[in-house]
Amino acid sequence: MTKILKKLIRLRREQKMTQSKLAKKMGVSRQQIHNIENGKQGSPSLRTIYRYARALGYSVHIEFGSCKNN
């Protein structure tokens, strides 16, 4: 499970939001949320991460840093 996915699950649980309620906010089935959270669909896409976070009231920011190996 990715760090991002673990954080999203933690944020959902902190809000005491069920998978069903999150699914309704995202416009998907509870089974899809279950599959996302259990890695049954592989790593979530950036779009899925964004939608999941927005349904919880969060934004997503991606940062890039320089690579010292190049």
C-alpha cells in the first residue's frame, strides 16, 4: 500500500466517514472504495487520489525537487 493511500484512509477514518458515504460523495460504489483502499486496482491514479481527497475536503499538491544524481 502506498504512503498516499495510507494517508487518504487515515484522513477518512479521522473524519469518521464510512466507505459508503465517501463513495456517495465521489459518485462511485462502496465496492470501488473498498477495492481502492485494499489495492485491488493497483496503485490509485492521480485522478482517483484527487477525487478521494476532494470528497474529504482536501486538496492535492504535487512537488518536484531536483535530483542530485544527475
